Amino acid sequence: MEGIGSGEVLLTSVFVAFEGAYAYSAMLPSIMTINTFVDSPDKIRAIREGELLATVFAGLFAITVGYVTKSWLPIWLTALLSGFMVAVYEWALRRSPAWVQWGR
């Protein structure tokens, strides 16, 4: 079996990281929706549960591809992008009606 070159590992790693980011949009509402309709502490909790599930999904996908490619790069890039995605959703939560009303 032929090994994968470094260019293919980089390209695959970038693909995996961005594909992991799509897990957030699949499991969570848009920023506009959060800013408009997240109006209770229960909804904040639901958003955070979605963040957790999307992060686990993206992480497992990255670990699988990292194992196949024998590289840490997909895992590192996915971790960076997942951190960015969680920060974006947390920023949106802090602008939501629930946060403004209850300060949590």
C-alpha cells in the first residue's frame, strides 16, 4: 500500500477541520436565531449541549482521520477550529435576550 504524501495530509487535515465546523451548524442554530430566540436559561443550556455534541463529533472525526493518516495535524486543526466555533457561539449567547435579562 502506498503512503500518503505531506501535501495530501495537509489537504485532508484542512478538509477534516472545516467538515468538523459544519457539525456546529448541523447541531446548533444560527447566530441570528440565538440573538433573537434564546430567551431562557434552558435554551442557553440547550445551546451548550449542542456545542458539546458538535465538539465531540468533530473530535472523533479528526481522531479517526489522524489515525488513518498517521498524523496529528487533523486533530490540531480541528481543535483550533472547534475552539473558534465555540467562542463564536458563546459570543452569540452573551448577546441573546436570555443573557441580557438574566445575566448568565
